[in-house]
Amino acid sequence: MDKIGANLALKYGLKNIMQQIDFQLPVIYDHQKAGTDIPYIAEKFAEACKSANIKSVIIFPQAGPKSEEAFIDAIFAHKMVPMVGGEMTHPAYLAEDGGFLLDDAPTRIYEIAAKKGVEYFILPGNKEEAMKKYHLFLTGLINEPKYCMPGIGRQGGEIKKAFTILRGYAAYAIIGSAIYGSEDITKAAKKFAKEAMEFE
């Protein structure tokens, strides 16, 4: 899949990007961080994504359960695939590490998402213990959770470690700057692809 981030969308416009680039795979939009607005905004947000021909949307619903439910419902209603994240990849995110969010917030976010029928979950690919914890939790709620992991590459995450933790389940590495910021983009992409294919 291809992923478009908010910075690119803000600079060029989501519709313009989708019209100008011939994507061969479904496109995921990562608004960084969608799902944090009031519930009323969810419908407008989903409608805008759908009108740009986005197939899937990443949300990190840190604003509470009502906003999370509204954004998931709106994404589903517009026949897109919601991907829900709970814990991010950077340090000092949860209270126990000096961050602002309650330590159990990601678990609560993932639980609501699972109960709403979400199948794709965003896990921090550079935090092994967190991946283990959320994977164990989610497999207790639904049969076949699917995972996408940012944090691979420049943030310290490794495909081998992440895929080993999630072995037997659908897992996809989200790799950005470790590829597009490298001196040889093709070489970097092939390197990560080779690592991923070892787990097929």
C-alpha cells in the first residue's frame, strides 16, 4: 500500500496528489493525528478523504471514546478502512514515560476499536514490549487482528524483531524517511523488502 501524510496533503492538497500520481496500490491517508477532533467533525473528515479516493485512514483517537467512535463510524460509512493507533513511536508519550496520556489509554483505544469492528491496528514498531502487550491484548478480543508498524528504520525499529513478535498474523511495516531520505532510495526499499519477505 501507499501512504500519504498530512504534511504532503497540506502542501499540495489531497485531491491534487491523488489526481497527479498513478498509484498502483490502495492509498492510506495518515492525517497525523486524525480522530482528535470533536465527534461532529468526523463525518466531514471522512467525506473529504473519500472524495479524494482514499481507501484507508489512520486515526489516533486521543480525544476520547466519543470522538473515536464517531470517526470509526464515519470512515466505515464512507466505505473506507479505519486503521486505529493507540501508542505512538516517540519517547515521553505515556505518563509513565513523562508524557501526557494515561498509561492505559492505548489499551482502551484498541478495545473500543476492536468492538467497533476495526481489523487494522497501528503499533509502535520500535517498542518491542508495547507490541507484545497490545498483540496479546488484541488477540484476546478478535480472531485475526492485522498490524501496521511505524517506527521501523530511523526510529530504531527492526522488521525482523517486529515481525517475529507478530508472527502468524498479518503485519506490515510502515517505512518512510529510512527510504525516501536515503541516498539510494531503490537500494533502501529493496533492503527492507528483502527483510520482510523472509517472514512470508
